[in-house]
Amino acid sequence: MKIKVAILAVDNKPNTAIFFDALLRSLEFFSPISERLDITVIGEVNAKLRGSLNVHTPEEVCQVSSFPGALSPWYREQLAGLYFAAGSAADYSLVLPVGAFAISPLSINSLLPRLRARTTWEAHFFHPEWWGNAKSITRRLPPHSYEGPTVFPGILNGQLARWALDIVRREHACDSFMVLSDLALSGRDWSAMSVYATAAGSRFMMHHHDPFASKGLALMSEQVLWSGSQLPAFDPAHRTGNDSGLFTYVHLDEISEAERVLSRLFACLKPYLGHQKPQ
């Protein structure tokens, strides 16, 4: 079983560079030497890092000459993540936006326990438009009536990602990139994971843990920072015993105190420092 990692660094926000570096440090720290992660960066990176990383533009990943100029960076990431998984030679792809941060040891066994992908689920009513439009786009029903995989970070199966893009192409008799980008530009919102999961239907559960199992095998921690108002309670280094997520995530648009947030993230490494660091 093989897994590749894609880091989405499409948007050059003010905090992108420092949180990109933090994500790389956490991945290096938590991946054992025997299972070094195969990492591809999608976007622009510091020139010093370019020689040591596999770097591609979003256009190269999606195999297009250019993105529509009005397409938001968020949708560029959604398309790039889905197309990366579909084009990867690995069985699974771990797609991480900048703002993600590893907080537990990473390995094939921890990412794919019992050979199924860790999955973080959320209620459809959080983003009903994503699921309604995914059903319209794919003309399929999602694997679960009330819950679906949340937005990136996420793990995608390569076969299912290819299947999703093929379903979109066949149902609309048009290139899947054009269909998905046109829908986004017209205000019909979707996410990569909602399209991927809905296209997969019942096959989704063959490659992902279901909502019940994922309560103990979630990919993302319950300690995430979606808005600045959550910062006082944001403490991923001191999670409850029931929180088994491997990653936390901070929404960069909401970060006004970057150093304070980074100190909370790097505190997650302290229990593993020295002889306790994953080997």
C-alpha cells in the first residue's frame, strides 16, 4: 500500500510562508525514517526549498494551460487536490492545505488503519450546498444521508478520485475540469471531498472508515482553528483522550496572532522530543 502527500500552497497569503514551513517541519518530525513521506508541493515555494521538494504548479497537476482568472484560490486548491489524487500512482493521497500541522506520528498504519483511510466526517447541514450540488454534478447519492467527509485535509483513494472525474465527464459530456470550474464560477458551490464521496457512493466505505469507526480514527483533531474567536481555547497539545486525530488545522484567513498560534502548534512536538521522537 502506497500513499503520497500533496501540500496545497496555491495562495500567497501573508502567513502562507511561515505556516508552510511549520507544516513541513511537523511532517518531517512525525514521519519515521523508515517511512519517509513522498511529498509534492502544488504551488510556489521558497527558492531554497525547491531543490529538495517535488514542486508542480496547479496547472501542471490539472493538465490545463491556465485556470480561469476569476477562479478563487480555494477552488484552485479543490481542483488541484482532486486531480493530484486521480493522477497519482499511489493507492492513496494525503492532501494538506497550508495551515495543516501534524500532531501525532505518521505511518502507513496510522494513516490507513486496517487498510482504510482515516476520515473526518461532518453533518451535511454545515455546508448543504456542497452536498446538494455534488448530487447534481455527479447524479449520484452520497454514501451517507446525513454526514460526509469534511474539507481538506483529507485522504483520497486514487481509483475513486479517477472514478469521480470520469463520472463528471460522462454525465455532462464535457471535460470535468471545465464542468467543475464553471460551476464554481457560477456560484454553485462544491468541495473536492463532496464530489469525490458522492461520485463514489457505496464504494466509498470500501476505502474509508465509516462515521462510527471514524470517531476513533479521525484524520483531523477536534482541536482546529476555523475562526479567530476559537484561539483562546485552541490547545492541540493538550487534547482529550478521545481525540485521536493526526492533524490539526488553522484557517489562515483568521490568523491575526501568528506567533501565538505557532507556539500552540509547536507545543505538540514537545512530548516527542529527544529519545521519544518517532523512529
